[in-house]
Amino acid sequence: MNMFIRTFALSCLLLPSLVAAQAFPSKPLRILVPFPAGGTTDIVARLVGQRMSETMGQPVLVENRAGAGGTIAAAEVARSAPDGYTILIHNVTFPIASVAAALANRATYDVDKDFAGVSIAVYVPFVWTAPPATPGANLKEAMAAFQKDKGTRYTYGSTGPGSTMHVLGEALAKEAKIEMTHIPFKGAAPLKQDLIAGRVNLGGDQLSSSLGDIKAGKLKALATSASKRIAELPDVPTVRELGYPILELEGWNGFFAPAKTPREVLERLQKEAAAAVKHPETAKRLRDMGAEPVGSSGAEQEAILKRQMDQFRPVIKEIKIEG
């Protein structure tokens, strides 16, 4: 009898969480995108969100919260209820901007304490781009041409203070021993427009945001930050090949939920996100834009975040980036 009572009592304690997990989702979900519409992160969010909506039986709303190198959206998700209904999609800017903000004492969240990894959706190489008329066949040759032309004030654009391109741009200027002025934008789309128009000398973003314009001749690809040459641009060297190993990084887009989100809810979100990116139709659309579908575990998403924060912390300290 005592055993029966203890079992019954335990069941009563577990019942609310089990019911909550079974009921999830019972209302629309939100995916917060830290950049304007039109960039890689936004496109991945909409493709995955549409597929998740179909399989989960609830609307999945994509909302853009651009600004501050992606930290505005991240801060909002960190403050959200840990119930799985508000999640963040971010990219490699997340670890870099978070480190920059923390080192500048401007952080509005703690990456280690405020987020739980859901899934790496895709891997997407980072590519350095410039207007077509830029001298040189690659990034090193372009930097050499810039050095010789002392009369021009050269600029590079980024998706905001503390963003990936901001950090990489400052690191490149230091490595190449050249002075360049940082021009911040609210996202990859407006940055790309100014690159195409020649109003900015140098920029960069994930391949999927620029591939179409590179192939159309509207942008010149100068280098990729991948560890090896990528199939879509086989003639474009890596930064390591050009003598800039400090600029190498692994590009990705992935999902995060607020910390303390129930394990059952995280597992459901991971399962749905992974299934969405691996759906044949969605996977084809992602590959066509230069993104490789992944659908990793939440632990793998957290691991890459920590690894890249550790990678860029000393770089950001050295070049004194303020987030």
C-alpha cells in the first residue's frame, strides 16, 4: 500500500509537466530574427518556420528585431517566458557580438545562463565581397592595392557594432596594416545594396545572401572564411590560403530558446526544426542558396557557440572592439 501511495504521489508531481509537454504547442510560436528581412538568417527562419507550422499545427510567426549587431533580438528572447513559444534564430554574429558587448560592459544578457540550444539549422560559409571594380583578384591583392592608394579613404561595412564583419574588418585592417573606416548597417541586405552601388569598399556575409549577386557579376568574391574552398565558388581562395588564418570561422544559423525551457519542449522544438531543414523541398531550397541543412542536437548548438566565443575573445580584446 505504501508503495502504491508513493507511486501515486510521484505521478501527481510529474503530471503537470507531462501535460504541458503533451499540450505544446497550444498557441502560435514566434521566431525572432536579429536582422532585417532579406538576409540569410531571415530566409532560413521563414523556410523552417513555414515547415514547422505545417507539422506542429500552429502558426509560426517570424518577427524581425534588427539592430545592435543582433543583440536586441537576443535580449528579448532571454527575457521571454521559458515555455518554447518565443525562440531566437541567430548566426555566427551571436558569439562574436555577445563577447564584444560583454567586454565593453554593455551586455544585456548572459549567453551561458540565459539560453538553451535547440538546433544548428544550417552551415553557411562566410564570404568577403566588394564592388566589381575593386582591384585585385582576391582579398590579399585588394588590400595591397588599397595600401598603394594613399589618397582614398577606404571603408568596410558590417551588420552593426560588434557583429562578425565588424570584428573581422578590424582584424583584417590590423593584419594588412591599413586604415579602414567602419560603416555599420542594420543587416546584410542594406549592406549588400551599398556594396553593389560602390558606396562601401569592402564587406561580407554568409554565402547565401550574396551568391546570386556574385554569379551575376554584381559583387566580387574576394575570399571565404571556410576551412576549405567551397563548391559554389571553387576559384575563390580561403582566408588561410591568403595568409589571414585569424579570419577563419565556421558559418552557421541556428535556434535558441530561453534558459529553463522544459526539456520536453526543447526536444520537441529540436525534432521539428531538424525535420524541417531535412524535408526534401526545404533542403533543396536551402542548398540552392548555398546553405547545408544540418538539424543538429541542442548540445551541438551550444558547443559551437562556446567554441566560437572562446576563439574570438582574445581577438576582440586585442583589437579593442566595443559591442
